[in-house]
Amino acid sequence: MTKIEDKLYLYLSQQAYYIDHKRLPKYIEYNNNQQTHKWEVVNKKDYVTTDSDTGFDSLVVKKDDQIVVSFRGTQGDDMLGAGMADLETDVQYIVMKDNVHQKQSNPRGDRLDVYNNPEKKEWYKKDQFQQAEKLISDIKKDNPSAQISVTGHSLGGALAQYTAAKFNLGAVTYSAPSVIDLLHEQTREKAVAGDFDSSIVNYVHPKDSIGAGGLEPYKRHIGSTYYIGSRFKYENMDNEGRPIKRLLESVASYHGIENYTFDKYGNINNAILYNVLVGVEVYRSPRYVSAEAGLIHVTPSHLLEVA
């Protein structure tokens, strides 16, 4: 099985912003530790990987028995196009926490913002979370024995968290907001209980109001959360009571992909890595990969035992 390190997940999260679905490449090449790895770009017509109406966009790649789905985040440099649809998703589902599956009664046949569920014989409003869910469902049906994982930055990371919990997948996200409230009650209870803490890992800058929380830190993400910095309160002392200033600084600096650093094996290695759920600094990636060992998962419960 291919070992997927932190850096590769970030690289694929970044590629989701740049991919042109009209001219998809056959492969995505990834260089790490003086080695080049080629991942096949999955281009199947039955898969809905992009939708200009909702702003949904994704990249699906495959190598041996591994499939990674990378969801694109908010397209901030295209606010007259896909970026506006992304912003609507951010507000409606992340800020307002609207229901992902919204029924529509007797919609007009020419409406582009609805879809029909043939199993339930009902119409629903289209949205990025529903489309991410459908994409993963289709991929799983076609690849029952594959090891599927998801990733994304910002909104893309929110989609990754949501689908990983829904389908019990592995996920690594960057600068993603928490969307735990969008889960169905039973799945949300599992997330709160920590059932996904070892399989879903979220990396966040504590000064990023999008990824870490606005006025207060998120109670939790879906999965475990690691700050590339110290405690939320300490890191945000200078901007306490100034949420607008903090948000502007987040967009300009702390929300970006460039904040994350890695060692030669692709493990995240920022100077400070703080486990939010446990409240301790850790000395290496919870998903550590080395030349001598495979992927090592470190769960919050393990950290409590040695704290």
C-alpha cells in the first residue's frame, strides 16, 4: 500500500485549485525526498467532479490500490464566478449551518439548482456537501476494495471532514472550518465521542479565524485538530475583541497553504504542533512516516497516556 504523507495531501489540496476539467492531465506528478511519484487522474464521465452552479470542484487521483479525492476550497480570486458560489456555500452551510439535504416541493423542470433522488422519489436542493457525498458514494461502488481517503484546504477541507465521517474514510485537511453540526445526529455523536480522531486529522493555524474559529475556538472539528502554533487564547491576544481585523489578517496570511512546512519524508514539521483536544504540544506529526517505518498513527488517547 502506498504511504500517503502529510505533504502529499497538501499538494493534492493545492492542485484542486488549479485543475482544468476541460483539459485534465493523465497524471499528477509529486516530488518528495528526491523521488517522483505519478498519480493517475481519474476521469470518468459518470462522476460529477465539478459544477459551476454550486461551485463544487474536486480532483480524483489513483495509485495502485489507493484513491485520493481532493476537494477544492473557496476560489477567492474568482469572486465573479466560482468564488461567489463558494462564498454562498460558506455562509449557508458553514456559518448558518443549513441542512445539507433540503427537500424541494414541485420544482420547475428547468431549475439547475435541484436534483432528483430516484430512490426516495423526491427533489432536493443541490449543494457542495451533497455533491461531495454523491461523488464518494459513486467511487466506493466502483472500487469496493480500494483504500479511499479525502483531503482539502479551507472549504475543501470541510467537505473532506464531512465525507470522511459519512463514509468512515481517512482524511487530512488544512485550514478547514469545523462542520460537525452538518452531520446527522448519530454520526455527530460519534464525532463528539472521538470515534474519528485517529482517522481524520485537521491542521490549522490558531490565528486563522476560518480554520480555528472566529470569536472563540471551535469546540472541535470532525476528527482531531493540530494547531501549527500554541493555544488559541495566547496566539490571539493581540486581536482579542477585534474579529474583523483578525479575519482580514487570516485571509491575508494565516489561512494560506504556505504556512505549513514538512520534513524530507513529507511529515508536517512546523516549529510548534499543538494537539487541541489533549492540550499538549507534540514533537512530530500524528501521521509520522519515516524511511524505517510505515505510517504511524498517534491518537489523542495515546498522547494522554504519556502526558
